[in-house]
Amino acid sequence: MEIAIPKPVERENYLNKEYGVWSWLLTTDHKRIALLYLISITFFFFIGGFFALLIRLELLTPAGDLVQADTYNKLFTQHGMVMIFFFLIPSIPAVLGNFLVPMMIGAKDLAFPRINLLSWYLYIIGGVMMLHCMLIGGVDTGWTFYAPFSTNFTNSHFIEAGLAIFVAGFSSILTGLNFVVTIHRMRAPGLTWSRLPLFIWAHYATSIIQLLGTPVIAVTIVLVAAERGLHLGIFDPKLGGDPLLFQHLFWFYSHPAVYIMILPAMGVVTEIIACFSRKRIFGYSFVAFSSIAIAVFGFLVWAHHMFVAGMSVYAALVFSFLSYAVALPSAIKVFNWTATLYKGSIHYDAPMLYAFGFLGLFTIGGLTGLFLAALGIDVHVTDTYFVVAHFHYIMVGGAVMGYLGGMHFWWPKISGRLYPEGWARLAALIVFIGFNLTFFPQFLLGYLGMPRRYYDYSHMPEFQVLNVLSTAGATVLGVGYLLPMVYFLWSMRYGKPASDNPWNAAGLEWKTASPPPTFNFDEEPIVTWEAYNYEELDAPHEQEVPVAR
Amino acid sequence: MPDSTVVGLHHEEQDHPELLHHFADPQQQRDASSLGMWVFLATEIMFFGGLFCAYLIYRRWYFGDFAAASKSIDMALGATNTAVLICSSLTVVLAVWAAQTARRTLLLASLAITMLLGLTFLGIKGVEYKQKFDEHHVPGASFSFDHEEIPGHPGQYANPAHAQIFFSLYFVMTGLHALHMIIGLGIFLWLFLAAWRGRFTPEYNTPIEIGGLYWHFVDIVWIYLFPLLYLIDRHA
Amino acid sequence: MSEHSSSSPLKMYFAVFFALLAGTGLTVFAATLDLGPFNAPVALTIATVKATLVALFFMHVWHASEKLTKLVVIGALFFLLLLLGLTMTDYATRPWS
């Protein structure tokens, strides 16, 4: 008589708890919402990347021979708007933050799960509006939509684009609100502020910026839309308005916005460096407080985007000085990461490769920011490719590397599978090489005088060589980005199942199953240990590794 | 909004039917809701703040023109509206107190009167807007502000373009404020209906409290709008 | 929430209510006087006193058990002042350039 051996029942987790489209579209589980965001922002990354591809193709030759001037204006505008508002700003907070913040503090969910779902729907609505706008002809004002061009002169669909950004902005505000309340009110017993993972501190600081800055650009968009639709004259010099007022209000948000993009990546890198050096983070409080300092100082420097716009030179001096000050907390972090690596037991897994990439590229990007903060240099390199290279080093070399590193680090937790390490290391290398080949030539181009937002540089044909290098690099970079998408998807079906803690990392999220159950922990954790307790984790197992009691 | 979907009710949920499953206890839920509303109000401060920034800059630049424009809006209506909102803030705190002390009639009456006062505010605003429309002070194609004297400077006339900036800001700021009032009315309608159905007890009345916070904030915005827009230079 | 007896918050609420109405009357009256450059500061001061009364007593910030509430309010006001103040550094000093 044969005995049927029952198939092992897969443990219930947040992925298999319920099936069906509505169980996803109406979910309030922060982990499912994180995945909804993951799919959406990846989609917009492709769109933004597509525009980048067209830009780089146009710039292969000095003549404007691929697209017309107006079309090129739309390309760089939409590349910027999509990448900033629909990819970078949500990326780490909405995907990794949503997934991990409750888990890292031992909570069952965020404070307001339904508002979390609303955040995603607002993002989608904004995204659909943006797509529609692009399909019916797009917008050509530059992602910075300066008045009076955006209010009076452009023939493109700015109002719809502006409203799309407005709606997506509320998604960002609500995410920030959720994180702040969650981190204040829902930490597990024993989890004091000084025991929090620095990823949490980073997201807390990011949330403060999202909450205080986004409303200002929201109201600015209202003013521009009103002026455009009703011919008001608030920013119109002919009617007594001041275009610089637009720039003040715009950059009051848009400068801190860059810290929304980089702070979460810094949080990710901190977690990765600690884990793959098997060490506590050097100078925990310095790193924690520098996150808050970046959030506060970040609001003090916005007019460094306006040095040549006609503002008062005395105010420019003040903002220049403050812009130097804002570099300090970032530098403190770089020193602390380096000190953490020192005498650490370094493991070169893919997440760590991305972290190393981040360290170098963010440092270069940050230092070139200081060049730009100096009034004398800024006069020459503003609105050139120097600026373009500077911000891509931080946003792509920094934030996107941080995002990819984080996706690799937490992939086993999110999916319950291991990604193929060999391919991942290869992809990291390709990304690093492709990135530098794309953007380093742009520093040189800018310094030599090539202006940004030009589709035709035939009066400066000597720039072609560097442009060709840049485009070649962009192709390599594109391959580097495609690889993880392929092998992550592959791993969901064919990857090795992951254990609870494949990296033997510190942090509450690693003390529950991979993938986690819907309510994260079987029992509420009680924290009695400091963050990054790698000495205990790596100690030979005569003593019990601390677990939730 | 009860949402106890956890299998095997914890005793907390049996004692506290309003407790949402992801919170450890009612106190945590209350504290989270309250902090959430305060943080949201902080974002609203920045939202209106951008408009106040624009307003302050242009008022400094075009003081005389702004004074002339301000004189043409009805101060009595503005002052009345201020009083209306102050009364409504009183009825809001009375509603919160009534919920805390299980006074159902007072609770329902306070919520209803708050809504009535809110509607009164909007009605008066409508009258003001109509006045501006009739006088061609609405910015846009049919705007005109000719031959209006600058207060205190007889013979000097306001620049219509600058006056239009005043009115643009006037309509955007009071319009946004009115939109927030309308949303507030919606919130209070929901609170009224929930109170009617007996939802609120001394133990659970957080929605009224945080709805109240929102209403008071809208009142505070008006407390600043009134002198800034209506009282620039009324002594000439 | 509040440990006060049931009548004392009422007294406070009505006191604040009358103060707010009085403040409104005062600000209208002050606007009709010629205070030179002080008309605006006076109006804004009265408005700030009224707003503070609403925040402290109607919004219960005065009796807030959580320091965090006060921190959120002060923090938001700080950033608002940053927006206004730093922008003014440009507008106030532009004529000097």
C-alpha cells in the first residue's frame, strides 16, 4: 500500500496570504503597497530612461538632426520631470521605506495603512496624468518650468503636467506623514531612538523634508496654473510681477527635494556597510544627527540655483556661505562610513559593491557641488554640462546606486529568494563603468563651456568626442540596469529560497521569515540590544544570539 | 472605522471595538491620530506660507497700489466673517467637550451650528466675490482698476497692473481658504452623521478632536488673512 | 483627556472666545488710526495673539501632554519664517546691488 507523502505546505506569508487582483489593489499591507510602488516606479524609470536615450542619441552629432528644437525641449523636460517626480523621489522611501520601516521598528504596519494605499493611488493618478500629457504633446518648459515661459509663452501642456506633479506631491507628503507618525508612536518596547537603525533616522529626516517642502511647490504650481489659465500677472514682469519670486518659491522645495532623493540612499548604504564590514557604524550619533542636519540645512540654501538670475549679490553671498555649510553633515557621513570600513571584515557581495560605488560617486558629486557653491566659479559653469554631471553623480551615482544596493540587500527578505550573486556582481560593475563613462565626460564638457539643454552644438564641434563617449557610456549603463530586472524576475521563480537572515545581518527585519508574514512578527519583539550588534551576531555560538523575547 | 480582521481577537480588541488591528492599544491609536493631524497642519502652514510669502513681497513693493485695492474690498463683511469663524471655533471646542462628557444633544447641536456658521462664512464670501465681479476687480480679461486714488495721496492713482496682483493674491488666498472651509464642512458633516449614530463616547472621540484641530487651523489662517487683505490702510 | 472639572474648561473657552472677538474689534479700530509705519506690525501682533489663543486653548496645545505637539507647531513656524526671512534677504538687499 503506498503512502502518499503530502507536499510540504508553504508557510503563510504576505505574498501568498491572498490571491487575486483586488487583494493587491485594495491592500493595506505596507509590504504589498511597497511592491505596487516597485512595479510603478520601475515603469516610470523606463519612460524616463527612454527620454534619456533619445537625448543622448541626438547629442551624438553636433547638428540638431534627430529631432527638432521644440521636441528636444520636451525630451529633456520630460526626462527630468519623470525621473525626479515619478522615480527618484518615491523610489527608496516608497519601496524600501514602506516595506522596511514598520519591520525595522517591530510594528505590524505603518500608523495609517489606508493613507498609505491612498498615497499609491495618488502617485498612480499623477502618473497617468503625466503620461496623458506626454501623449497629447508633452511639455517643454524644462523640469524647472520657470515663469514667464511656463506662464505666458509655452504652447505646451504645462497645466496638466503641473497638476500631475501636484497630485504626486501629495503622495509624497502622505508617505512622509505616515513615516513620521509611525517612527514616533509605534516603536517596539525597548527600541529607543538611539537603538534605531540609521535607515530609520534617514527616512525620518527625509519625511521632514517631504512634509515641509512639498506644499510650497504645490502652491507654486497652483499659482503658475492660475496665471497661465487666468492671465493673472503674479510672475509677469510686464504686469509688475517678479519672475524671481517664482524661482524662490520653486527652489525652496526643489533644493530640499534633492535631499529627499539622497538621504534614503545614505540610509541604505549605512545598513549595507555595517553588514558587509561586520562592524558597528562608527559614530552612530554623528550619522543620526547629520541626517537631521541635512534636512534642516537643506532648507537654507535654495537660492544657489539663482546666482545668475538677477538676485541680490548680498543675498547670493549668504546663500553661498550656507551652501558650504550644508556639505558638512554629508562629509561627516562619508568619514563615518570610511571609519566603519577601516579594519572591518569586508565582504564584496553585490550590495557592498553598490555601496562602494556610492561612496566614491557621491563624494565626487558632492565635492563638485562645492565648486558650484562658489559664486566666482558658478558664473562660468552654471547652465553648462558641469551642473548636469554634478547632479547626475549624486542622483544616479548616489541615489540610484543606493536604491539598487538596497534592492539587492533586502531582496531575499522581500521575495524569499536569493538573486544570482555572480550576475549581480557583474551588473554592479557594468553600472559603475557605464555610469562613469556617461557622466565624467560631462564634467569636462561643462567646464569647456558646452551649455545644457542645447540640441545643436554645431558651433562647437570639438565637443563631439566627449559626447560620443557619454552616449556610449549611457548604452552600457542601460545594459547594467536591465540585468537586475531580468535576474530579479528570474529569481522569483527559480532562485534559491532564502532563510530568515541570509546575510546574518543586524536589524529586526531579519528576525522574521523571508518573506515575512502579513503582520510581520509572530510575537511583538522587545528590544534589549544596541543597533548593529555585529560582534554578538558573529560571536561563536556558545551564547544565544539575541532574539525577541 | 472598526477594522478588526485579526483572527482570534486579543482581549484589547474585545474591550475596545474601535481599536485598529495594527495598534497595540487605544492610547497608541489616539496619539498616532493626533500627531498625524498636527503634522498635516504643519504641511498646511507651509502651503499657505508660500502665498503669504508672495503677498508680503508684493505688498512691500506696491504698498500704495495694494492699499487702494484693499480699500475696495468690504471691511464690514470681512470683519463679520472673522466673527463668524471665531464663533464656529467656540462651537467646535464645545463639541469636543460634549463628546468627552457624553452630552449627546450638545454634541449634535454644536456640530450642526459649526456647519451653519461655516455655510454663513461661505455665503458672505460669495457676496464679496460677487461685489468684486460687478466692479470688474476679478483678474483677467475684464479687469479694470482705473482712477482709484492711493489712500493718503490725493491725486495719485493706483497702477492697475499692480492692483491686479493684489486681487490675484486676494482671490487665490481667500479661494484656497474657502476650499479648505468646504472640505471642513464635509468633515463635520461626516462627524455629525457619525455622532447621530452614536459613534462617539468619552472613551472614543478622537475624530471630533482632530476634525476640530483642522477647523481651528482654517480659522487661524483667516485670522491672518483678514488684517493683511482688508486692513492695509484704512485710516486715510 | 483633561482632568479639569467639567465647568472649568467651559469658562476658559468662553474667556478665549470673548478675547478673540475683542481682538477683532481692536484690530479694526486700530486700522482706522494713523499709526504711521506701525499699522502693519500692530495688526500682525494682534493677529498673532489671537492665533496663539486659538492654538493654546482651543487646540489644547497649552495642556498638551506631549512635548511633540509643541515641537511640531514650533518647527513648522520656524520653517515658515525661514521661507519668508531668507527670501526677504534677496528682496531687501536687491536695491543695494
